[in-house]
Amino acid sequence: MTFAAVSLLPLSLFAQANYVITNKGDTLKGELKLLSYDLIDRVQVADFHKKTVYTAMQIRSVTLDGTVYRPERYENAVRFMKVIKDGFLSYYAFCTSQNLWDGRYLKKRDGAAMELPNLSFKKMMAKFLEGCQDLQIRIENGELSKKDIERIVDLYNICLQARTEALVRNPRPRVAVVDADKVLAVRNLVAKVESENFLTKKDALDVLKDIESKVSKNEAIPNYLIEGLKSYLADSPSLTSDLDALIALLKK
């Protein structure tokens, strides 16, 4: 896949939300422009005095209007990629040509990486996500497909987190059993509660924190937590469907 010799995302904005972090840990602010015209992308940082161009090899991350871009190696090149999901397994978009961010890339924190496959998705993804057997099975049997890739990334990261926490609690080798769907449902509801304003918001978040802790340890959820959560969210109809979905999962 080739990259057009074009400038990507010129932004004439002096905003505190826009900055570059170098490999040395320095934070640089100014008018930012991502550039791609050979095998190594660049970022131009302009302030009122001068313009300075840095290669992707010198940069840890670029943040433009709240979106984070990181340099990643791809096909013998180093490209700035847009972070869609971040974690042990990160999911990126990259620019293929004509400023279209339609490429998709997966990379684990241990360095394993691949472009999101179109052909043989089940086989390639199941192999790539070794270590989380339940997730592999769901991909292989078609329950989760390419259109569910963001959910797959979330479930894999939850699986890895649970395994890590289990090893911390008990260093003896054993398989961590956790229902990643339940953890994800709790976190999704937390995010929606945090975006709302109502009197019992803090109480609801405290209960959700307790529920997530128990789900992550594969512990039973006491009925008083479920009933408490229902009462705290009773006056928030916009959260009812997500609450009902979570309760249905917790009672399985």
C-alpha cells in the first residue's frame, strides 16, 4: 500500500488541546501539521517565532483537537496513526491515500501487530488473540465478526487485565475466569452515568465501582447492589435501557 505525497490534516489552531510530546518528554504547542511524503512521517510545529519539523522517530505522540496520533511501523515505514482504542491491544486508523483514514491496524503492547484482515478474518484474528480462549471461540463461531472489531478489542483488553490481576493476587499459574461482557457493560454504563447530571450520580458510580470489582473477580453480585443501583438511576430514563441490559447480564 502506498502513501500519497500529501500534507495531512493542516490545522491552523493555537489551542491548548493541540500539542506534541517528544521522546524526551518535552511538550510542544503551536500550529501543528502532520506531513507524509516519504517513509517517515513528520510533524511541523509552528509558533510565533519559527517553524520546526520533527520526524516520527523523534515523537511519542501528537494530540490534535483531542485525538491522539502515535508513530507506528508499517510496511517498512513509520506512520502517524490515529488511536481509536488504547490498551494492551491498541486499535488504530491510518491514512492510505488522499487524506482518507480508512486503513485499520492492530498492535499489542508486546510488539505483535497486523493490519485488520479482510480475508480469513476468523482464522487470523483468533490466532492473533491467543490467550483469551473464550474470545477466540466467539470469533471462530461467528458470534463476533469484523464489524464488532472495537468490541473485540475491548473484550481482549478486559481479558488480559483480568489475567494480570489474577497473577498479582496469586502468582501460581492459573487461568483467570472473568465474564468480559459483564465488565464491558458495567464500564459502558459508568461512562453514560458520568455524562449525566442528577442528584444520586455519585451514589450510582460508587455502586457501579463495587459491581465492577466483584465482576472482575468473578464474584456473585449481591441483590442489594442491583436494587441500590436501580433506585439511584430511577429518575434517569435515558439510562434505563443500559441498566436493564447490565442487570440481565448480571443475573445470568
